[in-house]
Amino acid sequence: MSVDSYLELFTTMYGWAFAGIFRDILVDTGIIFLPFLFIIIGTWLRAHEMNAVEGADAAWMVRKMEVEFWTAIFVMAFCFTPVGTSLQNVSLRHTPAATALNPAPATATGTSSDSTYDDAFSSVPQNLALPPWWFSVMGLSAGFNDAVRGGISGGLSGLREVEEFARSAAVEDPTLRAEVQRFYNECYLPGRSRYLENPPSPAAAAALEAYGEGDPDWMGSHAFQADPNLYPALHARAGVPGFALDKAVQDADMDANTAVPDYGRPTCLEWWADPAIGVRAKLVKGVGNLAAMPTSLTEKVALVFSPVAVEKREDGLARLATGRSNPALAPETMLPDDNRRWYQALLGAGPDVAGMAGMVNKALHTQASRFPIIQFATLAQPLILMGIYMFLPLILVFGRYSLQIMFLGALAIFTVKLWAVLWYIAMWIDEHLWIAMYPDAEHLLLNVLHLEFDAALKRSTLNTLLIGLYLGLPLIWSGMMGWASLHVVHGIDAMKHSAITAGMAAGQSGAHIATRFVGGVGHTLRRGR
């Protein structure tokens, strides 16, 4: 039997274990027989009250008591008493939804879930006997959920997983952080100063045309790499580990030195773009690659954004890494007479800058609230199910083993179990809305990596919609099931009254026939005399 989360593997077993404790107490104290006593006394009192007003007779009381009594026995046998149906811990399983990041996820069990819950709930019961009705309801709900997920075409690509991983990514290597700081001070700041002081060269203009006006705003600017007067003409101020000393060209001034350094001083272009030891290559490998994670951020991005060119994927990761490295800002390098279009647009924005800041603030707000809300919902669902399971024996006894409790309990389990499918649908809708808002894969990648702040309004909208779907879909579904439960209760009441009425009519008809038969026989005997 499948469940919908790692936590549910354990809360299901504990819920039914606690239900078994309540059931044993009710059995040992004899409380389980009180409903039958209440049925007898209640039916007699009802018949006594109706006799004075509606003329209820003993036949009505017997029929009423018979229906109530056998209904209670049926409900007790199927919903209260555990039989051979066994819920073993190892039979419960959870298989996460397949995504592009993990197309064949491993199936977890209560004894081997590969999660932190294994140690937290190490004493989980291993074998529990369940009443057949609740076992059937759980199996039906699990099968229904699996069928819905399997029927949704397209599946999940894992955009939100990549976004969350990128949001928490960091460059943890202190050596790499120090090298990024050096490159920022020795290459980017001098290159940016030269860029702002002079018109862009034809090569830089072509790079700006290809990569956008915001290209000069980060250390790996393609305009700076293409302009022969910028990164190709600038050198590191001291030796950079990994680069060989070149006394013939770049390090010719070191030829006469007594103490020769171990490493050479590469050009800023070489320092940044070397495929093995360049800053960009190190940033791509070092951002978010935690030892505890089986798949690095670089590998996740490659799987989800395979249509995007490798160079642009690595540019995005390098930009993310430079932001996480947080190089210290030097004194102001923006010149007052800057004629870049994006800078002039910013200066001319006036009051709109406040609105832009407000959008960014709102985007950060929704981003920060999305994760805890979703986390709370997904953790609350298995705990709510545990509460339903553990209280079922009590509510059955206090409800006098009624059919209404039997079917309402089944509807409650089915309703809450389906929440997990609704959250899957919410994630599916969210990903498709995201793709609709960012049809270009490159811009989608930049947005997932939180590198396009001009799209703050879209991100805020998507996060708000996702929160609304996570909370709204279960509310709508639960409300609709509440309507259905009212019809179930009324239908069961009508069925019981129909059975009582039919029984009374049959009894009265039989009594009338018997009376007429006895009367006819007596009349015949009298005439024969």
C-alpha cells in the first residue's frame, strides 16, 4: 500500500497503534457494549413516546430495534474489530514523484526510508491488525492517488527544486572566495572603469547586442572579454595558483628577479575563461555542491535546462556563484557621465524606482513565505490522518456503531489522502504557468536562479498563485466532500426508515392475513356444526 510522504510511513503505523490502545481500553472496560444498551433503551423510550401520539405499537419497536441492533453489529464487525487484515510496516511504501531530476526515484519503506525519520521513529510498531473496512478505504485511497498521478501527462520537471537549491546555494570554499575577491579587485573594477570612460569597441558592442545591456554588471561580462582593451589587456597583479610563469611574455619583468614566484600572472581573460583552472570553471563547480547532496546544482541545471547552451548555463551558474561569494564593493565606480542606455533609463525612472523596489520587496516576501507554508501543509497532512485513525474506535462507540459514522469516516480518510494529489496538481500547474510566462528557456533559467530582478512581479505572482493553490484546492475539495457527506447521512437515514417502515408494513400485512385466515377457519367450523 502506497502513502504520499516519508512521514506518513510512520504516522500511519502510529495512528493505528494508538487506535489499538483506545480499542483495548474500550474492550477491557466493557464500554463497547454500552451502545447496544442505549439502542434498547432509546428504542423503547421512542416507542413509548410515539404510542401516545402516533399509536406506535410493539411491531414498530421490534422492527426498529432489530434494524438498529443488526446495523450496530455489522459496523462493529467491519469497523471496530480487527481481523486477519494486517498492516505491516514493510508493506507501506512511498515513491516520490518522478521528475527530470530523478526519473526513477527509489521506493522507501518504514524500515528503510533513507530519511531522518528512521532514527526519530525507530520504535514504530512492525505489525498491526486493522478492521477490514478501514483497510479497504486506505487501499482504495492509495490506489486512486497513484492512478491520478499516473494519468497526469507531462509529469514534473523539477523547476521548483532547482530554484530552492539555487536559493540556498553558497560558495563554501574559502580559497575560491578569496580568488573571486582578487578577480573582482584586479580585473573587474579596472575593466569597468575603462569601459565607462570610453565608448564600447565594436567587439564590445556586438557582445552587448548578443547578451543585453545588463552584461557589464557582472564579473564575467562578455563585452569585457571581447574588448581587446579590457580583459585581454589587463593582468593579475600577482601570481595566480595554477597558471605557469611565462617569462617570455607576461612575466618578462620577473626574469631578472632573484626570487622567482611560483605562479604566473595571466591576463584577466585567461584568468576568467580557462576551462580547467579559470575563475568561471571553479565557480560553476563550487556553487551549491554540498557533499551531503547526491546531485550538484550544476548537474540539476544540466538535467532540467538541457535545451540551453552549455556556455549560457555556466554563465548563469557563475553569476549565481559571484553573488553568493559576495565580493566586497570598492569605492563608487559608476561615472556621472555614463551614457549607457540602461543607466540613463535608471536615472530617468524617477518615482518608478520606488515601485520597482516595492515589487522586488513583494517578490522576496512571497518567496520567503512560500516554503514554510508548503512545508507546513505537507507535514500537517500525515499528522491529520494519524489523528483520524487513532480516534476512530472512540467515535464509533460514541456514535453507537452507526452507518453514518462508518461512511463519514471513510469520506474523511479519502478526502485528506487526496490532498497530496491536489498538491501534485498545484505543482504541475505552477510549472506550466512558469513556462508560459518565460517561454524562452534562457530567461527561464535566469529567473529560476534569481538573476533577473526585473521579473520580480512575475515571480511574486507565481509564488502567490502556488500558495493559493496549495491552500485553496484542499479547501475546495474538502468543502465539496462536506456537501457529499450530508447527502450520505440523509440517504442512510432514509434507508433505515424505509427498512423499518417496510418491515412494519410486512408484519401488519402478515398479521392481517393470519387474522383473516383464523377468522375464516373459525367461521367454517361454526357452520359445520
